[in-house]
Amino acid sequence: MWIANQHAAFSLDLAGGGRLTEILNLARGVDFIGSAPNLKTPFWRLTIRRKDGKIVTVDSSAVAQPKVSHLSATGVKAPGVSHAKADLEWPPCGVPECQGTVTVRADLFVEADSPMLNARLTIDNKLTDAGLWSVEFPSSRRSARPARSTWPCHAAIGVAAQRVCRRPGRTLPVGLLADAVCLRDLRAVHAVSGRPSSRMWSEELVAPGRRRVQVSARAAGHGQTGRRFRHEPRRRVRPDRGRLVRRGTRLPPVGRSQIWMSKGPLDKRDDMPRKLRDGLVWLLLDGEPKGVVQQALAAQDFLGVPIGIHWYNWHKIPFDDDYPHYFPTKDGVADAVKTLKDRGIYVMPYINGRLWDIDTADFKTVAEPACTKDAAGKPYIETYGSGQKLVPMCPTTTVWQDKVCEIIDGLVNKVGFNAVYLDQIAAAGPRQCMDASHGHPLGGGAWWAPAYWKLMDRVQEIGAKKGPEVFFTTENNAESYSQNIDAFLIWNPRRPEMIPINAVVYGGMRVHFANRVHPGDSDMAFAMKVGATSCGARSSAGWRPSISSPRTRTRRLLPPARQGADDGKQVPGLRQDAPSAGNRVSGKVSAEWYGEGKVEHTVTWPAVAGASWLAPDGHVGVIFTNYDDRPHTIDFRRHRKPIN
């Protein structure tokens, strides 16, 4: 059976349980699944947990052919008879080693003037001794040419990688960009949430085989008997060219309409310091107040631009140890903060926004009742460089919300910091908390991100009472936290295949900052990393481990005029990694790039990078960066398509 319109066609093998066998872009004659051998990939797969804890699965390939209803003919001459809409219902099916049945229904339709398949799964659960754990839908085969497949991932600015970048089983709060899936070459099939604002899911992108892809939603009410499941929002699958991924030209209207963008464009907001919007040079500093002050003032004198310092280990406790008991501070911290603020420097301390150390004296009595727990009722444990056992707290609990606000109040009102960094909130995945006493649905569902919204609203109230110049930031860039976190620190190691997905979709709507540069990077590698990111992704420069040997390039890479730049959005124009047709550069540069402690890439690029940015007033600016010490010429022309 075909679901199709004049733009795209989707083939379902009903005899094979309804699996998705072809995804065609009719305008370009491209099959996004290709001619790979039939791997019998099911259309959906249910993971079910019995009361005794055993996990079993059932999928569409093991169920009889679905009944089709509500067909709506299109008249489109797809490879077969096509319909614009169809509902599929599989017969009630038993589950291995379980009592009762589940009934699965899918309603599918293509939008009138778009190559977009909308799909929703509804599951009636009549099991008496088991409940839904997770739902994989939709599933599909990859192209027969996996070596040339490109996967756009949400990490950092955006990555076009030659393999799946997410580890199997890693969860994330669902957003618009988190679900993009690319199946062949630089062409893409997008599987995105239709209305991400309506619910928040914990989801994962996994690739258990070289040619199989699925997006998995964790069911609310993990393992509860009789719990019904319904995809809200719908899943949306769209075949398009890789250009859609690189530029995201159709995603901004959807992304900017979500609840996490409710405060509107940066140029219309008065709740964020102008210096933060325009861009600060950030320094990663550590340790004793005297040394921090000396390095910060030296950097300010050298650079001659607004700077901020991200201060680690300002507290007496070791790093990643004894959290969240950050007070008292090291001697002299309050005086150092005042000195730096008097010089116009933003001083932003590190705290963790998720973790409580299990070894603290008050863990058992205070924290354990409010921490996240697994199905056995045991706290989830995370370990990092310190080796300490740290427990992620449940953000729905009053205990954790009050504790974070207590820390923020001490930092802002007692020590005097004018910014605070809360680590991990937009980076670490939500835990599937199974503690019923917290009042949220067990496991998955719509509760994790909204709980942090509530927490950050309280944090912002503390800052607002202190003054309009106080702001709050977090790690990385999960977009579902954008409405009440002021800026996002993109710390991931820079990679040459990065693409500015975030800048295209959310440019002018939120602030990204920092560039992770390794101390072993050469001057050229430093210039390439910072220049490319600042040019193409509008991330503020800096976040270096020290300023003891400042680089002259830093001053040259800072744009001499940035008025309105961070209020704008990127539009089709010049590529940052290579000259497109009509954009010719007179030379190239090359450098070895450090990643996680070692050289991971040897990068050769044109010496000049460029990107086009649309300002709120409608003007288009073309930003260029010359990575080299020598001057270079570039011939370029504007994109042939008009800018909307």
C-alpha cells in the first residue's frame, strides 16, 4: 500500500506486518531506503516489562496483517495505488510469557502540500501481568550504501557524521533537532515531532544494526498493567535533500513556535544583558581567587573587549565531590568577585544542576527520598573523574528545587556573583524515575523538562530581584530548556564535520557561547575552531583553560563590529567548510585538531570562511573570517534563491 501525494510516497508492506519498505522523493526520483536486502524490519516494536522484572518484546512482523480503513485516494500516480490517508489496525496479539493482549493502531496521512508523512501509534494494553516499557516507532531500513550515509546529530552546533553519533540507549528530552535522521548520502529522511510543545518525551535514537534505524519513546507509567499509550505528538517523516539538514530552511517556523521559544526573539527581549547577547569572550579559570583575578584582568587588558570568566573550584570541596554542599567558599572569593565586577567582568561560578553525592551525611535523610530511582527502587548512580558515586536528583521534588534555589541565593546575594552556570541540565539525559512518591508518571512521559522549567523560573526570580544584569547558563544545548535559561555553553570538542543546525533554526532566539580549544592546538587550529564557529554558528569566542600565553590571533578573530549579529539568523549563502560554486578563495590552510586529549583530525580548509546572516530589520550581512596570517581574496555571490 502507498501513502503519497505529488511530493513523496511511502510504501507499506501489509503482508509483512506493515513495515516501511520505500520512501520516495517523487520530485527527484530518490529512494531513501534503497535496494538493500529485505531485513524484515518491523514498523513498530513494543518492549514490555513483566511484574517479575523480565523484559519481553513483540513487533509488527510477528502479528497478522493489519486491517486498513479510512482510505483517502489521492489520484497521484505513485508506483502503486496511493492514498493520502489510512488507518491500520493489527489484530489483538499475545505477548510472550504474558497474560492478555495488546492491540496496536496507526493512523497515517501525508500533508496536502508537503512531502511529510504524519504517523501516530495508539496501543490498547490489556495485559494483566505486564506493562509497556518503550515503543519503537517508526522503524526503517537504512540505505544499501551505509559507508556514504550521513547522520545529522544534535550534539554541539550540529554534526554531519558518517556513523550514528548517539550511543544505543542514550536518552534525551525530545526537541525538534534531536530526532533528525539521515539515511543516504547527503539526502535525509527527517523523523521529527509534529508538535513538540504538546508533550515532552524521553527518547533515544539507536542503531542496533548497520541498516536499521528507529526512534524509541519511553512510555509513561513504566510497566503498569492496563496503561494505554498514544503518540503525542505525532511522528513526522519527511524525505528531502541534505541541504535541508545543513541549512534547516524549513525547520525554523516549527522550532520557533514551540513553548521553549515563548519569550520570542532576542532583539525583542529586555530580560537578558545586552553584553551577553552581543557576545563575551569567555575564559575557563580555576582555583584560588588571587590567580583568577590576575588572569582575568590580564586577559581584559590584552583583548580590549567584554569578557566573562567561568570559575571552577571556587569552593573548598573537591570537584565532583560532596555535592551540593558548595559553601563555604575559598577565602577571598567575595572580594575577588567584587574586584572583577568593578572592572565590568562577568563572574560565573560552576555548580552542578543535577547531582548529590551519596557519601554526604545528609544523603540518606534528605536526598535519598527525592532522588531518581530505578525499577528496583535503588538510586541511579553516576561516576565521573572524581570516582565519587553521584546520584541525579528528581527535578519534580521540592527537596531538589529548594536546594538549588538556596545555592543560587547564596551565590548571587551573599557572594555577589552576577551569573551562575548550572551544569548538565541541557546535556545529561533524563532519568526514568520509578519513585511513585514523587507524583510524576513512572518512567517516561511529559514531566522531566517541565520540572526544570519550574525550577529555573524560581532561579530567574532570584536573579531578577538582584538586578537585570544577572543571568544563568547551562551545559550544551537541548532546546527544550530555552525559555528560562539565558545561554548554553557548547563545550563539545570541535570537529570539522560540524554543521550549524542550531544557528539556522534558533539563530536570533537564544545565545550559545564558548569554544572548546585544547592547550595542544596550534595557533592555526585555534583560529580555525574559533573562527569557523563564530562565523557560522554565532557562538561567542573563548573558553580556554588559561590566558597565561595569550594568542594574538584572538584579537584579530573578534569581529570589529557585531551590532545586531547575535540577534539575527543564518540564511542560505556561503558554506563555512568549503567554497561553494561561485565562491572562490585564493588559498587554503591546514592544521591538526585536538579532540579528547589527542589529535583526532587533520583539517584542510579554504583560508577564508563566510556565512550570511539576516538581521531583524531585514538587512543581510555576510561575515568572513580569514584563518591565515596572510591576506587572501575571495570571490563570492549571493545565494540564488530569495530570502524569506
